[in-house]
Amino acid sequence: MSASIAGEWTLYQSEMTHETRNVFEKATKDIYGVRYQPVAFAAQVVEGVNYSFFCNAAGIYPGKINQPAIIDVCQKPGGVPYVTGIRLLEP
């Protein structure tokens, strides 16, 4: 993650690090019916880290819908990352 002031969001970055990919995979492992592929992320350092992942969303069923989405994730210190919101965007 690039340096930022506590509480400020970083700019979206397209290069996913091992850490951010791990956070995304842990937070979204129980989502079924749609496959989310992260393309870029932004982060906000607070008490832990909030992440905003820009993703390609692909339904895994007949007549699937493909569209962009934002998945927000919270990673508390020492805790398991979890999804705090999913927003589908207009293609």
C-alpha cells in the first residue's frame, strides 16, 4: 500500500499485493452465485484497514450477468476480514 495519512483513502491501485489478495479471498470465500474478480483496490488505515475492491462480477448460472462492482471489506487488527458492503455498478 502506498503511504497515506491515517483515515484517508489511498488512490485505487491495480497491482494487488499478496496481502490484499489474501484479505479479499478470506472476506469473500462464502459468497455463492457470483464470482468476483478484483481489478483494483483502495485502502483506508483506521483501527485496522478498510478496503474498497473494484471487481468484475460474473454470475455463475445460466443467463449470467456480468458487471462491475465495489466490495467493501473491513480488516480489524488480528481479526478475520469481512465484507461490509457490495455495490453493483452500471456497466
